[in-house]
Amino acid sequence: MIPLPLLFTRNAGIIIYINFTIGMAMFAVFYFCSLYFTLVLNYSSSKSGTSITYYLPGLAFGAYSAIFLCNVYPKQTFHPLLLGSIITPVVITILAIALNNGNKNLIFGMLALTGVGIGVRFMPGTLHGVGYFPNQIASIVSLLLLSVSLGGTLGITVMTNVFNGRLRERGINLSGAGASLDGIAGLSGDQQSVLRNEAKGAISLAFWAVSAFLWLGLGLCVGLGNVDIGAKGVGRACRGSYLGSLLREKEATGEEEWPQE
């Protein structure tokens, strides 16, 4: 069901990994920032949930930025994809530092910027895939959707293992999240302080761990191609690396070669 020849072409592989990192960043913010607000800052469930909504204005701004970059100027897919791939790892890295330092204003700001980095890549990623593989639209779009979920699942798995491993090193076991969070209220003041401090460091370390995947995605963007968007929709596709073509001061056009069915 997964077309492997398509999966291992240059632009399909890179754009799928970009969507993979989108899922990682999105799930990380939703789950672990919420856990940080509840476990470290002692927010109630409702206040913790509303604090995550700082992500939504950034997501809207990123989506409208993608519309402008694809439909107004420069009417290409490479620029929003590169922009989002730069913003997301930088923001997640700063967010890891802010979580460790307990800087709430910086945390909320980075939540909004995470939304920008994710929102600016949603539509251009699909357009990029369609531009390079117009005869396999269903396959490339399905792979892009699947990669978001897979990225989020792997990201949460990595972060959970890093989080639990760090706490176990400190002699703390939080297996069974619901019971553990309820049981924190029964601890003494000193015990709660120690637990919250260790949890803060563990969550920060989990964000550091997932940021490595995001920086790798930025590195892969160097090999990404480019698709022009004309008045009639998706147009010509640049063969090979778009940045490479700029450095060579020549433009190669045409559709990327990929294995036929």
C-alpha cells in the first residue's frame, strides 16, 4: 500500500520527512507543554488547556503567510517550506531553554511561533508533492498525511522515554500518569518542590531530544526542489536541488524523474 519507489525519490523523501517533523513539533507542544503546565506550574486542567491556545494564533498566521507566499509572491513552494523548517527547530530549542528556566512569557511566545513554523508548511507541502508527482497525487498526499501521524507518534515515544528515564535516574517513578498526578497533592511541600524541579528538567531534556530530528529536517531542505505556482495552479518543477541551481546560476526545469508504476 506504500509505494516504495515513490517514497525513495529525492523530493518525495524530503517533503515526507518535513511533514514528519511537523507531527513531532505539534504533538510535542500539545502533550508536553500541557504536562509542564500541570506538573511543574501546578495549573488546573482547564488552565493548562487554555494556555496551549497561544499556539493557535501562530498557526493561523503561518497559514496566511503560506497563502501569501504561494499565491502572491514569490508563488513558489520552496520558500515557505524552508521558512517553516528554519523556524521550528529554532523555536523548539529556545522552548527547551525557556521550560528549564521557567520563563512563562518566553514559553507562551515560543508556543505561538511553533504554530507559525507548522502552519506555513501545511499547504505548500501538498502543493510541492502534487507538482512533482502529478500522476500519483493520491499516493503522495496519503504519504504526507501518514507522515504527520508517524512523526507525532515517534516524537511522543522519544520524549516519554527521555522524560521517564531522567526521572528514574533521580529515583522518581511516574508510571500511570493519572494516578501519579493525583498523588502529587498528597506529598509534603518539600517533596512536591523536588518533584516539580526534576520534572521541569526532564521535560526540557525531552524537548532537546526531539529538536535533533527537527534540525535534521532543516539540513535536508538543502536538497529540496521547487515548484512554481501559476495562474492555472501548480506549474513547472525544478529538477534537483533548488538552492544548488541558484548557486550554479542556472535554472533546470522539467518534472523530476521517478519510477513508473
